[in-house]
Amino acid sequence: MSNRRNLAAYPHIVWSALFIVAPMLFVLYYTFTDGAGDPTLENITRIGTSNYLLIFLNSLCMALIATVICLVIAYPLAYIFSRMRADTQSIMMVLIMLPLWMNFLITTYSWMTLLEDTGIINTLLGYIGIGPLHMINTPGAVITGMVFCFLPYMVMPIYSVMAGIDPRIIEAAKDLGCSDRDVLFRVVMPMSISGVISGITMVFVPSISTFYISQKLGGGTFQLIGDTIESYFTGTAINFHFGAALSMVLMIMILISMGVMNRFGDENEERGLLK
Amino acid sequence: MKKLSKLYLAIVFIFLYSPIVVMILISFNAGESTAHMTGLSLRWYRQMLSDDITLNAFRNTLVLSSVSALVSTLLGTLASVGISRIRKRRIRNAVKNVTNLPMVNPDIVTGISLMLLFVFTAQALGRESALGFGSLLIAHITFSLPYVIMSVLPKINQLDRSVPEAAMDLGCTPMQSFFKVELPFISPGIVTGLIMAFTLSFDDFVISNFTSGASFETLTIHIYAMIKKSVKPGIYALSTLIFIVVMTLILVYNLLSSRDRRER
Amino acid sequence: MMKKLLALAIGLMLAAGLSACGQTDEKLYVYNWGEYLSDGVYGDRDNLAAFEEYYEEITGRSIKVYYTTYPSNEDMYAKVSSGTSIYDVIFPSDYMVERLIAEDLLLPINIEEVCDELGAECYYDTVTEDFRGLYYDPEDKYSVPYTYGRVGIIYNTTMVDEEDCTGWEILWNDKYAGKILQFNNARDAFSTVQYMLGIDVNTTDPADWELVYDKMLEQKEIIQSYVMDEIYNKMESGEAAVAAYYAGDYFTMLEVNEDLGFFYPEETNIFVDCMCIPKGSGNPKAAAMFINYMLKDEAAIPNAECLFYASPHECVYTDEDYIEEMGEEVMEVLYPEDFNFREQLNKYAFRNLDPETAELVNGLWEELKIEGGLPDSIYMTAGILAALIAAAVIGILVRNRRRAKWY
């Protein structure tokens, strides 16, 4: 039986080989060749010698800040949800997921309307006599856009882990003399680390490579790695090879940081994304 | 404490919904602008309903996301069942890591790598049209798969192995035991995976942008192409309609399922 | 219960999608700029449906137009040149036509022969003499002009003094610091400096480009943002005071904000967007017929009306209804008198840059974007966060290890 059953994984293994592994090999191939198809290391060395390191650093900083903000907002939120009635919990999760169904190109546009100097927020502030705050075209605006777009991806896994914690464990802790605060810090937090790690992955990865949000909310006055990669595939100086090299470095950077994260975290396979 | 957490929830929801409120407001704009309200009207709704190109792009998006969600859920569920039964830990971890690649890979890299693959295959086969519905579908299934597996696999792992064994001892064939015992247990995970897959592919822009072709345009690509000319409130009207439909659907779903639960 | 509902919903969606796929004898893949054709959306004429009818009338065969859109010449080029998709009609700008011809990516259109063969009336004559034999396609073999226009400066009359509206300098006037918009693409943005300083926009001299870069850097200090489509919102709402953009689009903004004004600097960019048939087209004859139809007055006039760009087609700009519809002011801006189109185009249009120059330009553009970078506060915050995270991780690891020893 058991032998036959792992046959079920084969379609997926074939699929992964064709559409996950093979494409990666193409990125590799393009990274180490030039326009004529000859092998070269120039694409990689070019990244090391110029401004690209700074672009990487900028993206890293922005993504890091956005991820931490998401975590700080999402963690208490998930905790509050997990202590609500079951029916309310699922409605709350729906409300968190719902913004994801809106096209992010449009919601980003709406943020523009909100944050501008003559935008909605400043107009409202004007009524109560607070003078216009400059928000649009700053890194802060871009981070706001990222947090908005990716917050649900942080809430979901954390919530699902917290909701999965057996209430009897918490009762037991209380019986043994834990205060509410102790329960939170000594029981819930250690048990929810796997959710936190999935959440960090799901927010950090898209925010480091985003390009639309930075263009619209950042005013195009600074460049992130997503913008740069995109420009080599559809910009003025199309260069698939260099674009592939940039993608490659970005990918390796992310894989390393995720590898570190995962080693640090528990085996998070036992818990799902959502309950 | 209760009050504090209510206040906190309110703030977060205001944050999450303010751009949507803006979107809904502007969809009723009488003027042409997406920045400046000049009055209220339904003109953009009327216009949207006659906008065949946008509606077609929307329909394409729906078809693409449903097909890709269904296929990836099927594949992913099968895969989870299989993966959970791979005995060798090293192989199991290898399969799992490869599966997770599209999730830890930036969208832009996934999109580009798939595009490079399609371009190359098309050239090798001498076919000129590599990008279209097929390539988009493959791409969407590929990036949805890890999310499905991530939702289903834990459910399978939670299931006590002795339960299906007991079923078989009581005379079930392995097939019966799977369909009658295991499947109902893991079905919440499957539904979550399906919804996740649909949501992701519905809203995807980056990967679609690199893998779409001449015959098939999704809504996000269509909107992105308006970059040179202005974005008109018509798109906001369509999004508002989507918002209302989804909101109603999900709330009805929730009401029904909580009633289901109570009846049980 | 829930499962049935879900299945029903999915079934409905699929049915809705599949029912749309009718069968036709032929297919035509048109790849155009977003919002760049009269498609019936704004209550105007649906030129795609009209073409389907027209084609069926002439050939007796039904055809379905698949219409997809792109945001820039470069996006289109990436798709067409990679050979991943078959398109039948594309709408590249002048310099892109030049590039596509040079790379042997276009088919000859042969519009007259195709019309003769199919027994259709040919409308090519409506293309004005001025627009024939232009530099990018001297024999008019591969392209038919679709629309043209020039870049001008749009300003908000309530925020800008009329006397400052002298030329490109206004984009460097620090009186309007924080209220100036600049193009968010290398070529268009750099060209504003080049026209101002009288440098050839197609210069291959790196020193020229360096000079341009310095000027751009100077401007970056006082600029509000680099924009493309956002310009509509920002000019319409009064968020920004002055910006450079295409003349036709000014009128779209004017409809929303009456305070806007417009002028052409003495030297400015001029472009022609064309219709071409890319190599690999599966249906070049239908493509030629499509192009032909776009030249017919009943299609060309609605196109020009909805685009607000100038039309190179005689049947459009001599049409009385069109002139009335546009109004005097628009006609003056779009079709100024004694304007020598050919001379202007040869002098000021973008040419396709050689790969080295293109790379240089792209590099300078990247540098411009990076220059100044993020505010220090971002780096500091990120640094502090990274340190905190590292401390937490180490703390937990140490504690776990200590615990492991205990048990």
C-alpha cells in the first residue's frame, strides 16, 4: 500500500522538475552567458562592482522594515482573533483576506490619492487644523503600500498556528499558576514561532522584489531591485543576461536568509497555513 | 483590555479598507478623473458594462484562476498524499524544498525563469507562439502549488495513521479508506488550498506579465497597459463590483458554514 | 452542502468563460498601446467590431480580433523580439520601427496588392505626403503612420506665472520646487535637457550624455516625482504645477481641470506611432486589411477623436465634423500652421540608439535614480531592526542550548 501511495507524488515531482527546476537552470544559463551565447562571468562581476550593491541594500532595508512592521501589526491581531468566538474568528479572517481580492494596481493608485499633499488625508487633517504632512514620494509611503499589500499574508499563518494551540494547554498553564502575561510569553509565543516564520517568508519575499508600488508611491525617485530587474527585461537597454544575473543574486540572497530562518524555527510542516 | 483590542482592530481595519473606500467613492465620480471628484454619477458603471475589452480581460482572469486553482489543488492534494508517504526523510525534504521554491522565490524571478523556459522551448520546437493561455496556466499552477501543499500536507500529518488502517481492518479497500476516511478529514485543508490558489492567481500581475501572449490578456495586464494613457474610473467601478460580489459570497458562505456547524 | 455550492460557483465561472469562445474562420492578433483605439468603451465607435464586419463583407470569411495592450515600446519589443507570441498588427513608434526593421522583425505590408487581390478599396491615399518616406522607413514598405504628436509643457495657471513659461527652463525653476514632474523613462526625461541645451537627442558622444546627467541631477533636488500615467492624477488635482507630456493628453487633463495651460518649447520631441506587421504573423493579409481599415474615415476619425493625438490622415483633419468636435484651441495645438513636419522630425525625433549608447543611457538613468538614495533614517531603522533580530535569535538559541543541557 504505502509503496503505491507515494506514486501520488510523481505527477507533482515531474511538474516541479519541468516548471520549477528547469526554469532555474535557464536563469543559470543566461547568467553565465553573454548575448552571443558564450560563457562569461561578466554579468556577475558587474553586479559586484557598481551601484547594484547599493540597490540591493536599499531593497533589503525597505523589505526588512516592511516585514517587521507587518509582524508587529499582525501578531497582536492574530492573538486577538484567536481568542474570539469561532464564528467571529472566521469572519475576521475573511475581512483580512478580502483586500487581497482587490487588484493591487488599483489599491496602490488609491493610496496615491490618499497620501498626496493635496490628497484625502491631508484634506481631512486640514479641517482639524493640522497642516499638510508630506507623505507621498517618500520611502515611508512605499513601506505603507507594502504593508497594506502583504499584511494579510502575515496574519494568516500566525493566526492559524495560534488557533491551533490546544486550549487545554493554556488551561494547564493557568492551573500551574501562570498569569495571562505568562501564558502569552511562555506558552503562546514559543508555540507560534513556526507561523511567524511562514509569515515572514510570505511578506519579506514579495516586498524585496516589488516594483509597481515603489514606482507609484515612491515617485520614481529611488530605485529598488525589482524595478531594476524589470528594466532589464522590458526597459530601454534590454539585456536578459544581466537581468537573469540580478535575479539569480536576489534569489540566492533570499534563499540564504530563509535557510537561516528555517533552521532557527521549528519544523513548521506540522502546522498549516490556515486552520 | 477588551476595549483596547477593539480599538486596535478598528485601526487595522481602517488601514486595510481606506483605499477600498477611496476606490468605491471614485467609481461614482461624474468626471473623468481618478483623483478629483466632480460629482456623483453611475456613468462609469454603465460604461464598464459596455466595455467588451475589459470585461473580456476580466472573464479571462476568472477562467484562468478557476482552472489553475482546480488543477493545482488536484495536483497538490495528490502530491501531499504522496509526499507524506515518502519514507526516506532526505528525499521527502528535498521534494518539499523544491516545492517551496516558487514561494520563497521573488515573483519576478519565477516569471522570468518561466518565460525563458517557454522562449527556449518554442525556439527548439520551431513553434512561434509559446505564450498564451497554456503558458499562463502553467505559470499560475506552478506558483499556486506550494500554497496548496502547505495547506493540505499538515492536515494529512495530523491524521492518525491508525485510523485508515483501522478502516482497512474493518474491510475497506485502500481506495475506500482513502475516500471515506482520509479525504473528509483533510478536506478543510483542500478547501483552504483551493481558495488560496484562486486568490493568488486572481491578483497576480508580475508572473502573468512575463508569461502572457497575444491571445489572452488578464485584467491586471490590461490595467498595467493603461500606463501611458490615464486610468479611468471605469476600472474602479469594475473593482467595486468585484468587491461587493466577493464580500457577499464570502459572508453567505460563512453564514451557511456556521449554521452547518451548529446543526452538527 | 458547502462543497456543492463551491462546485456550482466554479462550474458557472468556467461556463461563462468557455461560452465566450465562439468559432470564426480567421483570427487576428492586434497588440496596441493601452487605450489607443476607439473601442466603443466611452460610447464611441467600436472599431474592432466594425473591422470584423468590414472584413467579413469583403472576404466572406468571419474573423475574430484578439486585442491585447502594452504600456511602452520596450515592453512590446520584448514580446515581439523574443518570438514567443505571434502578433499580426503592432503599433511601434518611429525609432522602434527603425529598430524592428534593422533587426529584420517586420514584414512588408503591401497594402495596395492585398487590397487589389481581395477586391477592396485601398485607403492608403489618405496618408498625407508629409508622412511618406520618413527616415525610419524610407520606402514606406513596413509601416503606415497611425498618429503623431509633440511633447509640450503643461502647467497649472493658478500656480505658475505666465512669464516663466518660456521653455524647458521652467522645469528647472526652483520657484516651483516640489511641484515639478519629470518623465519616468530615460529617453524622454533626458531629452528634456537635450532640447533645452540644444544637444542632439541621438548623440553618441558620452560627454554629451554626462552633461545631460549633471543637469538631471541638479533637477532631482527640486522635482516632485518621476511619473508616467500618474501625471493625469497629479496635474488634475493640482498636486503638481508643471510637467512635460504629450500634447494630446493635455486636453484629456483639461477636461477635468480647467486651470491647466500648455505651450510648446521651441525645440521639442516629435513622434510618429505606426502600424506594422511583425514577422511570424499568421495572417498578414488580414493584418494589411486591418491597417487599411484604420485609414478609412469611418474608423480613423473616431480613433483621432478618442486619442486626442494629431492624425496624419487627410480624411481626418480635413473633416468638418472632426474640426468642429475638436474645437479651435485643440486644432491649433495639434495642427499648428506653418509647421514643417518632415524637417522637425528629422531634427528632433528619437532614433534607435546603438547598443553601447543605449547601455550608457540606461546606466546613467540608474545612477540618477540611486543618487541621493534613501534617507539615512531608513538605513538606521533597518540597522537597528537587524541588530534587534540578531540579538533575539542569538538569545533564543543560547537559551535553548542551555535548556537542552538541563534536560
